[in-house]
Amino acid sequence: MIEQRFKMIEIRYQTAQVVPPPYAHFFTLQLHPTSEGRLSINLTMTYIDREELDEEEITGEGFSMNDDYQWAGHLPAIWEQTVSDLARKTQLKTFNEEKLSDNQDYFLVTIETYAQGNQSGTPSQRSEWQFLSQELIQAVYEVSGKEKPFEATYLEIESGNRTEAHLTASFAGREVRLETRRANQTQSKTLPWKELKSMMEVFFAVDYNSEEALLDVPRKPGRYLNLGTPEWYETGTAIIGDEGAVSKLRKVLIRLIQS
């Protein structure tokens, strides 16, 4: 158990050997608390084993010819507290790289404290650390301007009435805002950050048919979803996938618009 305030944390991750390029990658995150209460962060993201792929094989999977990324800077104070809270309840188990199988990811956490020095290993809360790592990376992308906060807009048009729910999730600030508009009235509220994970899983458990998408804001009666891009997807025809996953998405959208 890490009982002291951390001095430095390093997270190292690499995809399993069975993960093919262009998806195969590794990243390193180095974290330091600052005297101002913010979190100093250094991210290095490197994609590997692409030498034998041609451009179409890479871009056809949604990547660019150079997806490597490096950035150093600071995240808001809420991040220092979030990382500290997880570090304090963490136990690090002995890590043996030689025993990794080809289908196992490499994941190593090093925590340095003033009283206990360096400790390295696999965290007992591995899934929490892996999810935190992805949140940290997304926060870096926002602060650095590489990506925008996540947005989702659900629109219902019925009998000439328009009702809209607009969700904005900022990883940099760990804040989820929901704004609903109906009958020329607007209401705003903040949702618990912990709800975002389950909502994101629902949003991306289905497929979106771009051939059926509208590129302009809908005006005809119907129910539509926009995910921060020009495309609007009619929920009855342009969203496809497992019936259970589609049903969960519709329930989430209804809950948002009724909030």
C-alpha cells in the first residue's frame, strides 16, 4: 500500500505481441505533483512495426502516416487529487516480463514517494490504472489542442417541436455538462464524472452508417444523434449493431433528454 503522497509516477504500456500494426503501440506517462496543486505530465506515444505497411493499409484503418505524439505540460488540480487517491490505495505486485504471453499487454507502474522511494510492479487495481491512463491521454490531447472535448447531441423533432440534449465531456477538467433545450427554454446541469465511462461504452458499442447520415442539422420529424462531427444519425435507420446494444443507446438518449 502506498501511504505517502507521491513524488513521481511512471506508467508504461505496450500492446500485446499479437496486436498487429498499425494498432500496435506503446506509451509512457510521467506524472509529478506541483507546488501549485496541478499535475505535471509528460506523454510519449509511439506506434510500432509499421515499416512493412503501405500508406493505404495505415490510413484505411483511420490512422495517419505519423501518429507518434509527445507533449509535456500541466493538468488542472483535480487531476493531482485523482491520481493521488488511486496511488494511495494501490498495491504493486511483482512484475515478470519474461512470463508475459504473446496475448498479454505490458503494463508497469512505478510510484516514488519521499518516504518509501521507488516501487514498481503491476497494480492490484490494474483495470482502474489502465482506464486512468486513457483518461490522462485524452486530457493531454485536449489541453494540447490535438482533440476537442467529447460531444454528443440528441435531437427529437415531433409535431413541429424540437427537443435537444447536448452532452459535453471535458477530460482536461473531468467535467460532464448536460444542456437541454425545449420550448425556447434551456437548462444546464453537471453530471457525475463516473457516469461518463458507462455512457461512452454505450455510445461506441454500436456502429454508425455514414451512408445514411445527414450532413445538415435535421429539420424533418425523427430522432437523431450527432457525435461532434458533421454527421447526424437517425436512430432508427443509421445506427446499427446488436439489438441489445442499440436498445441501451436509445435508453441512454431518452434519459438524457428527460433529465
